[in-house]
Amino acid sequence: MELLAQLIARASELLDRLERRMPSGPAEPDWEGAIAFRWRGAGHASPLQPIRNPHRLALADILCVDLQKGELDRNTRQFIQGLPANNALLWGSKGTGKSSLIKALLNEYASVGLRVIEVDRQHLVELPDILELLYPRSEKFILFSDDLSFEADDAGYKALKSTLEGSFSAPPANVLIYATSNRRHLLPEYHEENLQARHIEGEIHQGEAVEEKISLSERFGLWLSFYPFNQDQYLDIVRYWLDKLHTPLDDWEAVRTEALRFALQRGSRSGRVAWQFAKDWSGRMQLDMRPVNNP
């Protein structure tokens, strides 16, 4: 009996040591300390990482996409107020404000409970884990996936497709998915796939490969298209940001010439290029006004 008691005591001691060495469960996210988060993966002790310094863009900072801004703003307000709202796909030309618009919406409505969780493509397979975490929360969450595109065998493609519509599990009422992409259908499209289209009673029926690629983007209830800016729009954005940066515009013609040269060098007149030029020009102007001994 004494030997048995010693064995039990030693076994209990070993179990205690093992429990101390075993990793603890995922830490509770800091829901109160942040308005934006990044999903790092279920393998992390804290899979939901707070973003302490999110971009502070305002809706007024998003220029030349008034129609798209109005539609996404309306959809987001419906969502916040508990009304029916759609998942949204923002697709089109690079640098036209797709992701910036979502950042601005967060800043606009964070005070009334809107939150954003950034989910990279490789983590989309974990969408069910993310949704399970958000079900009991009172906040409204946008799951944001930026610059989204897939290859044909990408596991995240099927996970996203199932989450949008198709899973037996009902999506939480406090979650929407907003995605941005340069591709309308999120998958590469090939010429030979279009050759599979058939004419049936005067109607065009796409081949199976094309139908499969269209099926994902069609599960987003709101599509917003973003197109390249023309020269006047580009220059309007340049002027806006130079004014925000308190940069004198006494010689606008000189600024205009440099702004167009800057865009030509980059092969784009996007809002992103306009912002980059404004920072460059404003910095140079301020540097020229500072004494040499004051870095």
C-alpha cells in the first residue's frame, strides 16, 4: 500500500509538471483596446493581434470615387444598424482607393461599434474559427482581405466560397466580408476557357471552368468597380493632399508639371501615385526652407 501511494504521488507530480509545460489556450483578444485587428493564425497563443496604430483616413480623403464610396458607405450603415447588408467585392485598377475606403469607413464608424479584422489569403481556410470567435460579440465586424486573388487549387478559395454562401453553418449577423482585388472573378482567366462557351437557343452559356470562376465573385452581394483616373482627377487628388500637407501652391503650373512627370515615370495616374508625389513635393519644399544646421 505504501508503494502504491508513492507511485500515485509521483504520477500526480509528473502530471502537474506536464500541465505547466503544455501551452495554454488562446489568449482572449483585447477587444476594448483596439478597433482593428490582424488574424495571425490559429497556431498563435494570441491569434487575433490588435493593430495599435491604424490608418486615420477620413471618408473625405477618398476622392474621385463618389459613387463607389456612397454605395459602400450605405451598405456599411445598414450593417451597423442591424439591417440587411451584403458582403462586398471592390475590384478594379490599382491605387484607386479600394482598401483606403475600408480604412476610412472604420474611422468613420468605430465609435458606434464597427471593427475590422484583416485576414490574409493564406488564413482564409481558418474562417470558421474566426466566425466562431465573433458569434457572441456585440460589435460589428468586417473581415477584410486585401488584394485578393487565387490559384485554381487554393484551399482558401473554397473556404471563402463556403463561408459566403454554401455552408450549413449560418454566418453571424455581426460579420460581413469586404474584399479588394484587381481581378473581377478572383481567379486567373485563360483564353481557351472562353472557347468552351456554347450557344443554346440564342443564349451564351459559359463553360464549366468559367462558371466555376464566376461562382465565387457572384456570392458577394455588392460589386463595386474602380477605374483608372484621368489626368484632371489625378491633379485634383494632388492638390487635395498638398493642401492637407500645408504646402504652398503659389506656382501651381510648376507643381502641375512636376506631378505629371512623376506620374509618367511610374506609368500610372492613380490616387496612390498622387499621394506619393504630394509627400515628395511637400517634403522637398519644407526641406528647402530649413537651415542647414537644423536636420
